[in-house]
Amino acid sequence: MLSFIYQIMREFEVEHGIKANVLYLNNEQFDRLRQDFSEPDDIDAIISRLDMELVIDKSTLHPHLSHHSTSYRQVASF
């Protein structure tokens, strides 16, 4: 799953000229992504490695990306 995420990250950046900073996944996709890490329960390490926010949404059919000018963490801290 991690290699697929890196692939769509590259495609997003080429297409939009900007780096994606939000990854949308459903629970099953997120579980598969976690298995690509040595410590799958360390969510902060996964977020740090991807350098983007994760949004887990059960209605997400396929992993996809977006770019938001304000991170969800910044919004949550207001």
C-alpha cells in the first residue's frame, strides 16, 4: 500500500504542481498501510513519514489525495 501511496503522491504533484497534504483512506486501506511500517500502531510515525494528514472515512472507495492550505491540526487547535 505504501508504494501505491507514493505513486499517487508523485502523480498529484505532477498534475497539480503542489504537494498533497491530505490522504483519504477507508479503515481497510488504513490497516493495509499500517502493515507497511515496522511499528503499525505508531500513527504519529506514519503521519510523519508520509508528511501529510490522514482522513479515515468509511465512504472512501479508493485512496486519494488533496491539498488544503490549512492543516486539520491547525484548525483543531483554534
